Amino acid sequence: MSYRIQSRLGRLEHAAALILTHRPFKLRLGHLRLLRGYTGERHIEIVKRLPPRSPIGEWVEFEERPGPSPKPPEERMINVCSVGGEEDDEGDRPASVQA
């Protein structure tokens, strides 16, 4: 009986470890406001959370900030940033993806 319990606990622990390592990515979409006139290191922060537009991910507004990122990402997130449009005068900069 003891062997069966130990075996079952081992399988459960292994399954829990697999679940923790295979967490799915979350998707965050939004427009990126560029930091103009700054040539040093920069990072991207969320400045506003928008109402949901579709079920594929969270909609936000991003903004570039000077310096390195102050904190590491807390979860597995893919940020899809669109750059361009009426308020962007740099038409040659492509959209960026940050994982």
C-alpha cells in the first residue's frame, strides 16, 4: 500500500511540475508612443489599459521610457506594439514584438 501511495504522489508531483513549466503565453496588443530625441537605452511600459476589443488578448497603450526596465516581467507575456499612423512622423519604423 505504501508503494502505491508513493508512486501516485510521484506522478502527481511530476504532473504539477509540467503544468508550471508549460504555462501559456498571454498576448498584449496596443499602440506604442515613441520616445523622441533620446538615443540611449529605452524600455516599454503600459500607460493605459483599454476596454477589450477581441478575445485574443489584452488591449493597452504602450510608451517608450528612457533607461533600462525597472522590473523583470512577472508572467509570460508577448507584447505586440503598433507604431505609425497620424501622430507618428517616422513612417519607416516597423511594428515591434517584445516577448
